[in-house]
Amino acid sequence: MQTNQGAWSTYWQTQKTHSFMANEADQTLLDNLWQSWMENIHSEGRILDLATGNGAAIASMLPKVKDHKFVGVDYADIDLPTHESIEFSGNTDITALPFADDSFQGITSQFGFEYADKVKAFEELVRVLVAGGHFQLVVHHAGSAILESNMMRLEEISSLVDKNGLLSVLTNYVDQRITIEELEAAGQTLISNRQGRLTKSITGDVFATINYIVSFVAKERFQEASEHVNGLFGKLTAEQSRLKQLQNVALDEAALSCLVNAIGKYPVTVSSEPLYSSDNLLLAWVIKGRKCDRS
Ligand SMILES: C[S@@+](CC[C@H](N)C(=O)[O-])C[C@H]1O[C@@H](n2cnc3c(N)ncnc32)[C@H](O)[C@@H]1O
């Protein structure tokens, strides 16, 4: 069974740059959102990006960098090369930050903050942010287009890994309990049952791996075939865990307002609003604010 953290480590170690595929227009929207927020931070300010993954939000801000320094932290096992303006640190929980009080002029998070215990993470955010410092958090919206496509991908993975899914048929084939014709028929049934709801990146990839596994069985290399089935199963269940987490952490209107109330108890000003794509689809919530100046 994959841990939440393990699922992300697996994901980021495949060199992905983002946690979801934004189209060009949405990416430009996110870039602009981060770049205009960055105008709040003076040119030598330090900016901490929480739950940074492979640094997508930092990448959005980089074109506007002057003498700013970025620090990206994530609890996944990520070992990204440092850059003259960026320091990355994996295995770091945002609810227990290894930084002194008042260390950063700005704090950001893109689809990451909400995965942690949000109140604890916010307490840490306030602690390490300087008085007068700014923060902006882009968090998943339960009604967003991202959630909708996420749900379809989850259903697709279930049809592969569930008890009677294609992978259990594949196991039966590798264990010589069924014929290649029966395996092919199961593949055809999956295609016709999920017409138009199969993706190249999931089922396309699985079909390619199955062909590879079949070639081992044809050579009677059953042990290797079985190891590849296990590998495929591990990869799909890691992805399933990651997508389920996304489903669970997204905030609806009520959850957002509870969060804004909870963080409003700290010495900050805070506001929130939905973010829409250029074709008017819901993308996320944006929560932003400023730590109060010392009185
Ligand atoms: C959806 S990804 C977003 C990554 C990145 N910000 C982006 O926009 O591509 C969520 C990230 O949150 C990280 N994460 C979840 N809980 C965390 C925690 N308690 N502390 C640090 N990182 C955490 C995961 O490892 C994952 O990389």
C-alpha cells in the first residue's frame, strides 16, 4: 500500500514539472497570477514555496526574479538541483518548517498547502513570515475542471486495478490460467465499456506494457513477466493514491469559508476568491493576505 508521501515521491521522481496538465492558456493565467503577486516582494526578498513539488510556482515567478531568493520545500523525497536563486528541500513537512521565525518576505503555495493539516501549516506560515510579509495560496476547488478530469482518471485506473479489472485478468494470463485470446477479449471489453473515457497516458501506457509482458510469457520467462505485472500495479496504485488525495483535499465553498475563518484568527489580513480560466471554467481558489505589522 502506497503512503501519501510515497505516491508523491514516485510521481516527482519521473521528472514531471507539474501535478496536473495545465493547457497553455491556464498556465499563462497562473504565471500572471504569480508574477503580479511577486510585485509585493522587494527585490532582495526571500520567498518560500510550500509543497513545491518540482517547483512549478517558482518557475512561474522566475521571469520576474531580481535579487530574490526562493526556497521550495516538500515532504516528498525530491532532490532537485539548486539554482543560483533557488534552494529545494525534500522530506520537509510544511507543518514543521525548519526555519527561524520571521525568515521570509513572501510565502506561496500552488495546489500544495491544502494537502497538509491546514491550520498547523498556516501557523507555521505565520511564524516564518516577517511582519508585513505577503502570502498567496492557490488551492484546489471542489467544483473545478481539474477535479472533474481527475475523477475520470480515477475511474479509469479503477477499471484497471480493481478486483476484476484488466490487471487481474493479466495476472491470470501470466499464471497460465487463461489464454491470450481471453486476455485480448478482456482488453476489448474494457475499450467498449469505457468508450471515449480512456486516456493515452494511462490505458495507452498499460496496453503497451501488457504487450511487453506478453512477449516474456511467449518466451516462457514467467518470473520476469510476473515482476513486470507487479511493477505496473505499483505504478497505477501510486497514481490512484495521488488522485484520491486530490479528490479529498479540494475545498468547497463551506470548507473554504471555515478555513478563512480559522486563519483569520492569526495576525493577518486575508481574502479569498475563485480563479477562472480564460474560457470561464473554475480552476481554483486563491487565498491571499499579509501578516500584520508589529504594533
Ligand atoms: C498537487 S502537488 C503540488 C506541487 C506543486 N506545488 C505544483 O504546483 O506542481 C502537492 C504537493 O504537496 C506535497 N505535500 C503534501 N502534504 C505535504 C506536507 N504535509 N508537507 C510538505 N509537502 C506536502 C506533496 O508531496 C506534493 O508534492
